[in-house]
Amino acid sequence: MSFTTPDLCDDFADKIQVVEPGFKSLGGKTIFGGEIVTIKCHEDNSMVREQVFSDGQGKVLVVDGGGSLRRALLGDMLAEQAVSNGWQGIVVYGCIRDVEVISQLQLGVHALATHPMKTDKKGLGEVNIPIRFHGTDFIPGHFLYADLNGIVVSAERLV
């Protein structure tokens, strides 16, 4: 996949939403994109675990953790599973951990911050529902593109 988010903004300004700044690129893959799959959860990564074990070919997992900075919704084992199942990237509106390993994986990962504490596992969360954070709507089946400049979303495939 070859693009830059600035070029997408220049070429498709009327077709994209730009995610407000605040995310850090923490994965080993700095340019990624694909079809959006969403999760809404709070300090419980049970649904994240379930999704990374599914086929992620051509997809990006967008996790709305409510912006919590108290628990990590993604760690090295789940990130490794995501790579094994073909996920292109994961965007976490919250924290991740095990960045020493995640930064070496062929997986795009953007998150607000890092935190060493794992989540509780209560099986809570919702999958593939519209979510909104950082001024952007993330709709399952739409497309997300990310690089070191930022993140953009579109209702249609752009590249």
C-alpha cells in the first residue's frame, strides 16, 4: 500500500474525515489502511481478543476504549495474533502495552498512550457498531488510512 495522508487530503478533501491529532504510531508498520471493523469497550479487551483471532485480511480494527488511560487494550500476544490473521492495523482510543514487541511487528498500531496494566476480562463490549472519537465517525465497512502524519477515514476505498 503506497500513499501519504497529506496526499489523500490534497486529492480527496471532500471525501475524507481527518482524525484530530493525539495518536502515536507505535507499530512496526508505519503506513497501513483497510476496511474498518469497530469495537466499543471500556477497560475490557475481550472483544479485541475475539476479533484478532478472526480473518483480518485487508481490515483495520478501530477500538473505542473511551480514551481511558488506566488499562492497555492491546498487548504483544494479541498484536502477534492480529499479524497472523492478516490484520493491517489497529487504532486504539486508549492505551496499549508491550511496545518493545509491537514496534517490531508488521502491524500498524496507533494509540493515545502506553500503560503497563492489562484489562479485566468480563466479555463486555460491542462489535461493528458506528463509533465516534477525535472528531471522526468510524463506520464499519468504511476505510481508514494511517501513516506518521495522521489518520483519515473515507466512506469509499481511495487506494
